[in-house]
Amino acid sequence: MSETATEHRKPEIAIVPEPGRVTVRVDGEIVADSTAALVLTEGRLPPRHYLPISDVKMELLQPTVLSTH
């Protein structure tokens, strides 16, 4: 049984500006607040928000050995 080309297509990726404000809280404390966030959508995966580093309180974050590719 052969598969069609549509079954091998990669999911469509879109990156668009988030129209509203994005606020990130951890234990009630604001660690990021942005009106310049981007939303990435890829196929059926949940949307992901990307915020400018200047809108993130980096001093509240801790480094990790984990990474994504």
C-alpha cells in the first residue's frame, strides 16, 4: 500500500504577532510582560508564545541543561 504525498507533508508553520498583552506569572510573581509577543503555530501542536528577552525578568530565571532543537 502506498502513501500519498499529502501524508508526508510537513505541517504548516505560521508566526504572527500576538494582538494582546502576554503576562507570565510563577507563583503569583510576574516574570514576563509583553505587548510584542509572537505566536508560533505548527500543524496540530499547541500554539507557542515567544517574548522579547527585554520583556523577561531574566534575573528570576535559572539556567538548565535541557535544550530544544
